Amino acid sequence: MTTRDKMLNALLTSTMNRRRLLANAGIAGGSIATMGAFGTAVAQSMDSTPMAMEEVPFASPVDVLNYALTLEHLEAAFYRDGLASIGAAGITGLGFQQSVFDSLSDIGAHEMAHVETLTQVITQLGGEPVAEAMYDFGYTDAAGFLQVAQALEDTGVSAYQGAAQYLIDEDELLTAALTIHGVEARHAAYLGLLNATSPFPEAVNPTLTPAEVLDIATPFIVQ
Amino acid sequence: MTARHQMFLNTVHEINTSGSGVAMTRLTAQMDFADDIDVLNYALTLEHLEAAFYELASSYELGEDPFGNSINDYVAMIGQHETAHVDTLTQVITDLGGEPVARAEYDFGVTDSQSFLMTAATLEGVGVAAYDGAGAAIQNPDLLTAAGSIVAVEARHAAYLNVVIGMSPFPSAVETPMSKTEVLDAAGPFIVSQ
């Protein structure tokens, strides 16, 4: 089994297995992760040394935005191509109303809007926006599409959460990123419902570091 | 629907359609809060409100959502999340040497299952907008990440409740942040005494 197949298997699973995936990536339960973050914050507030910056994975705000754009490209292509090939009939064939297909199309439009906004902002900042790549999402039917969709959205939410701190000195960019983050969380909740899992499995949402996210996303990127 | 409930919905609607949104919020977020503890207490004020609100849920028979789930079951889970947020924020504010705001007394003007669900959906939407508006004021990166992990759950709640009341779970490609003043104006009518 190739690495990519292993990743697909990991992603094409239930919430319980998805949690295991996150656990394998070094993420404990959401509550523990957040309490850990709070605990660290508390410890640092009592320490006079400045915030340690040795592990900053981004050289600039443009790098953070390109990281987000990489994920948005992936999502936008996923919905654009997937919904075109599955069609409304694929979704209603699972027993859903036509309105579910329409909502999935709305999600696709949001991802495309995020791509356009991030591309524009990166360009305005003098950066070079990353381009769309070629992807292989590995699903073979509409049910598989919905499971990959949920995994992508959950990863997206956790990715924005993990990256937000690197925009802490860029108030406008941070606020803009937060307003995208919330919408990704809404998408994730809806896909949870479609996959008959809880739309909000935990009191706090797990956070993923950029390295963890790239480990999850890279297998989808063919070129 | 009571007058108080209507006033709340009207205020939120005005804010969400007035376009005061992102630019003003960005400019004022830093000025609205003295420090991180102040931001956390603002969040706690809203979490107290939400946690108290969901205590009303068991009084109503809320039926099934469009996917066949018990709304009461999911709303009970949302209530547990809000209580967990209250507990966590209270603990962190205390650990940071701050004084956590106490729970107030509220009157949500809920009269039936429909007004309960409408108010729930609106409260969650305001919660997301409030966290998004205040995020830029947070100075400590770890607190920012922690706040992010809470607001994502509020957004998940908001999406679900919109589904339940027959609205789009994600009405826009981006959230609309609200300033502290806008949020407190919206929430004020529910708070009958501090």
C-alpha cells in the first residue's frame, strides 16, 4: 500500500478513525489540546522571557496566506470537479434532497471566493500567489466524496486555527483569516450531518500545525 | 415573539446589513480591550449568556432536524459545550490573575420552541461575530489559538441551528465580525441584572 493510499484510507473513515488520524498526527483530544494551549499561555504570562519564536514555520505574512491558499485551491478544485462528475443525481441517489446538492455547490462557491480573495491579497502585498495544482482525491462514489469533503473541511478549520497566531501582528489579515475560518467550520458541521456524525464532536475544535496539515494534504497533490 | 426578542433580532439584522463590518471592527478591536484578560472576560460574558440560555432547552419539545436527528439531543450537547467554555475561560482568567465576570440574570423572552430555536441561532451567530471581532485584540499567540478553537465550535453550532430553522448553514463566504459595542448592544436586552 502506498503512502497516498494509506492517507486516503485514513481520511475515508468515520469520525472515530478521523480522531485517530489526528491523534497519530500528535493531536490529543480537542479539550486536552486547548487546555494545553491555555496552560502554555498561562505559563508564558508568568515568565518574563518573550514569546519563543524559534519554531515559526512562516517567513512572512505572505507565506501564511499562501499556506491558506494552498488549502483553498485544494478544496475549490475538489468541489468544482467532484460536484461536476457526481452531479445532483449522485447526491439525491444517497437519499438526500436536491437542496443538499445546492448547499454543497454553495460550499464550492465559498472555496472559490476564498481562493480569489487570498490570491488578490497576496498579489497586493507584493507576493506571488501559489497556483492550483493537480489533485487525486481517491474517492470512487458520492458517499466517498462526502467523506473526503468532511476530512478536508475539518483539516481546513484546524489549519486556520494553527496558523492564525502567525498573523498576530497583522490585525487586518488576522481578522480576515478568522472570518474565513468560521465559514470552514460551518462547512465542516454541515458535512458532519451529511455523514451522520456529530456536527460538533467536541467542545473545542482540534488545532493542527502547518507540518501536520501538510502531511495530511500532500498525498492529495499529484503535481 | 416578545418585544425583547424582536428587538434583539432587529439589532442583529441592522448590524449585519449596515456594512459597519470589517473595517470598523479592525480599527476598534485594539482600543476596545485593555488587555487579554479583558478580551477573555468579554468572551466569558457571552458564554455565560449562552450557557444560561440552553438551560431552557429541556422545557421545549424541539422535534427532529431535516436529517432525522433529535434536535433536543444536539441542543443539549451545545449547552454542554457552552458550559465547558464558561468553565475553561473562568479558570484561565483566574490563572492569569484576573477576576472572571460572574453570571448575570437573563430574560431571553422565549415563549415556545420556535422562538427558542430562533434565539439560539441568533445567539450563536453573534457569538461567532464577537470572537471574530475581538480576535485581533488578543496579544498572546496561545490565547489566540485557544480562542480560535472555541469560535470554530460556535460556528459549528451556528451552522447546525441555521439548518434547524430552515436557513442556510453558511449564508456567506466570510463571517461578519461585530465590534464589542455592537455585541453588547445586541446582548444587552437579555441581561436583566448583573
